[in-house]
Amino acid sequence: MRDAPRRHDALDAWMAARGRQRALPHPRTGRAVDFLFTVGGQRIGPSRIRRGLAAAIGGTGLRGPTGQPLHITPTNSATPTPPAWSTVG
């Protein structure tokens, strides 16, 4: 099992490589926010993130204790750090 610091290091490296993005208005507060996942200046919806995670898990063969592919759920974080990822096996 991978530990959390390695995931954060990978996200930090990816964010450094992608560079700064144009801030977009937050849907609830209207405040300008640098969203982690954007394409062409638009936010990526949660269903697209879930589909991408499912495809990545299927491609790597990650399995839970019962042999089924892992179910990964993206969750929002109230802090300015990258989103927390929770694994439900």
C-alpha cells in the first residue's frame, strides 16, 4: 500500500510541471480559486474525475481484498492542500 506523503509528492511535482492556471470563480463563494483539475480553462466535473480514476485503477490492476477492482472516491478538502483521496475496498 502506498503512503500519503508519496501521493502528495507526486501531486506537487505534477502541479509544478503544469504551472499556474488562471483562477476561476468558486461556484459557491464566487471567490477566484486555482482549481487543481482544469482543461482548457474550465473545471473538470466530478464524474470525469471518477471515470479517470476508474480507468487508471483498471489499467493498473489494483484489487481489494475480495478481488474486485478498488473503488476510489475523490473528496473535497476544506484546506488549500491537494484533495484527500479515500479508498473504499
